Amino acid sequence: MDSLNGAQGVTVFAPTNDAFAKLPKADLDKALADDALLKKILTYHVVTTQLSPDTLAGTHKTLQGDDVTVTGGGTSFTVNGSSMVVCGNVSTANATVYIVDSVLMPKS
């Protein structure tokens, strides 16, 4: 996705392989067959600002347009009340990455 490759100073919530395995097969197949839905889901995992652990807790706007809410602190964070951050504050060329144990689904 070009919109992600060109995005600067973003935060990415990247699901683990096991997170995808938690999805019902029918839901995963539907997303993979529908480019618009897949883009909506993927961009919901990207916050428009780069967040450090000190600024991670709170409500943040995603590239998809909805908000994600992160609670917790220190080394224990939860996204949208159910997805645990299993590893975080990984720096890449244009983003900070937090690995999560569930696929985040947008509300709209």
C-alpha cells in the first residue's frame, strides 16, 4: 500500500501471525477478497502520529479515520480493550511499531 510506504512519523499496530489465526476463516476470506475492506482494516492499524511508550496511552486517530484507544502504562498496554501489546517501541525508517495479539477491526 503506497499510502503506508509514504507515511512519515506514524505508529503501526502490527498483529502477530497468531492474531490472524484468531479470526474466523470466513471473516479473513471476506477481507482478503475485498480490496476496499482490506484497506480499511489495514489503515485502522496505523495512527497518524508517532507514539512513544510515554504517549501511547490515550485515544488516537487512525489513517482509516476511526480512533483507537490505548490503555495501560509501563510495559503493559491494551488496544481497544482487548488487544494486548506483546512487544513495542520498535523503530523503523518511518514508524514506531507495536506488535499486538489481535487484529483490530474498525467500527465503521
